[in-house]
Amino acid sequence: MRHALKIHPDCRCEAVESIEVEVGPRSGAQLRLRYIATGRMSDVLVPAPADPERADDLWQSTCFEVFAQQTGAEGYDEFNFSPSTQWAVYRFNRYREGMSKPDVLAPRIEGRHGERRYELLVAFDLPGGAPWRLGLAAVIEETNRRKSYWALAHPPGRPDFHHADSFVLEIA
């Protein structure tokens, strides 16, 4: 099923017209996602290919993200997937507190770049059991260095993907 991300109301983006996320079927603990950005992709800064390893601060450039919280839990996990194939996972005990870097299997990340479309396919394990509440998000950096923040839902105020009101997609 496809889900449309919305640009934050305080942002503008001249390069990207839309971002959708296709949520694939789960296979055991593994979740598969396909982010699809359409627009003038030549005006989007796409990080250069790098070794597929864990890295910090990926959200400071074009990056695709998932925030996952088991139903009823206070803590949540943040997953960052860069077009470079670098990635990060952070675990929080509660809203923006108690951050750690859990030991997880590396996700599979594959990018497909076209003139009017960019796709990022990711497959990764969700720790623990279901059900889950997800927040799907993206940071887009344009060649003019302007950033825009996209999510399924935005809480009031500044862009904040960590806010519980952003975790609106339920999966079993």
C-alpha cells in the first residue's frame, strides 16, 4: 500500500513535487519500504555512494526515515537511510531521551535515480514483536541548500519527526 508524505507547512520545496512510500509485506521481522520522490531530481542533493555502513548525522542532507514504536510502549526506534547507502538506528527510551545505538543487522538499501524520479528501496528488521506504529519521513536538500521536511503527519509547530503525533501508520 502507498502512503503520501506531506511537506511541513512552514517549508517549501521547488525540486520535489511528491513523495510516496510503498510499504511492502513483512517477512518475519523484516519490513520493506520503497520511497518514491518525483520532481526535478537534478535539483536535489543526493549524497554520493559510500560504503554501506552505520553513520551519524545522515538527516543533515537528503535522507529517508522511519520512526517505529511498538503499540503501548513509551520508547521508539529511529531508522535513517541515506541514498549513499549509509544508515543509522537510534533507540530512545522516551521522547528524545535515553538515546542509544542498538546492535542491529545492517539494512539493505538500494537507490534508483532518474530525471523525474528517485526511488530508495530499504529492507530492515524491526526489533521485537508487533503491532507497530510508524512515522514515515524524509528530509530533502535541494542544490540551493534549502531543506524541506516531509512526513505522513506533522504535529503543530516546527518539524518534529520524533513527536508521537507523527506515528500514524499501524502495521501488524
